[in-house]
Amino acid sequence: MTKERYLKELWTHLSPVPERIRRDWMFDYEEHFRLAAEHGQSEEEAAAELGDPRFIAKEMLLGHRVAEAQSSGGSLRSVSRAVFAAVGLGFFNLVFVLGPYIALMGLLFALWAVSVALVLAAFPILYEGYFGDAFEFQFAIFAAMITVGLGLLLGATAYKLTRGFLRLTLKYLQANTRMLKGRKV
């Protein structure tokens, strides 16, 4: 593979990354080809030494997504983007990470939904107690306070679990990135 083709393919696969960052990264690879030419290596040898540009782009994209997730304080969106970047790197991540990740995300979503539903359930309870004849208004107030309290407790628990889940996911992604770069996990 020639230098031009290699760099063009790498540039294309790095398209999700902002152009300024991509240009910095591309400079390093152009420099590698320049140094290889100075040492008498052909462009094909230099490209082979670097490895597959698709895999390199996936590694760089993962590193970028993990750094992005860290700098944003581990927001759900940035951590999820980093997880999907990691999944692009291998079968292990696809089989053993993506499935449980989606299942846990579903569980957290369900906890949030139940929390909101419990808080909102207070309104029909109060309405029925005041206008309906199913139960007394005093009981409706008591039942509404219980559902709101349970909803808020479940919401606080869901918040803590979500933050912990995102923190652990970020740590896994950092370890995965270090492992891919050949460093000690």
C-alpha cells in the first residue's frame, strides 16, 4: 500500500474525529513515512510496519472516545459512544461486553421509568380521592405521599447506580485501551 493510499484510508476512517485532531494525528503518520524514506524503506514497507489503517483508526477512535468520556465527566452519551467504539475493536467486546452493557442499560432505564411513574402516580391517586369514591381523601393524601416518597427513593438509587455504572464502564474502557496499546492493564 502506498503512502497516499494509506493516509487517505486512515483519514477516511478517522472521520468521526474533529478535523483539528485528525490533522495532528495524520502529521505523526506522515512523519513516519518521511523517516522511513530517509532510512531507505519503501512506502509499502513503511505501511506494512504501521499495520492496517482500519485497525489503527479504530484504536485511535477508541482512545479519543474514552478521553472525550473522561473530560465530559462520564456522561451517558459519551460513555456509550466509547463503548461502541470499543465494540468495533473485537469479537470479545462484541459478545461479552455489548450484550451485558445493553442489558444493564435497559435495567437502569426501567428503574428510572418506575421512579418517574411512582412520582406521577400521586396525581391520579389524589384525583380519585378528591373526586372519586374509591377511597377517602385523607387516605389519598397518605397514598400519594407514599408513592412520591418511593419514587424519589428509587430515583436516588437509580441515580447512584447510573453514576457507578458509567464510572465502571469508563474504567473498563481505559483498561481496554491500555491493553490494545500493549501497556500493562
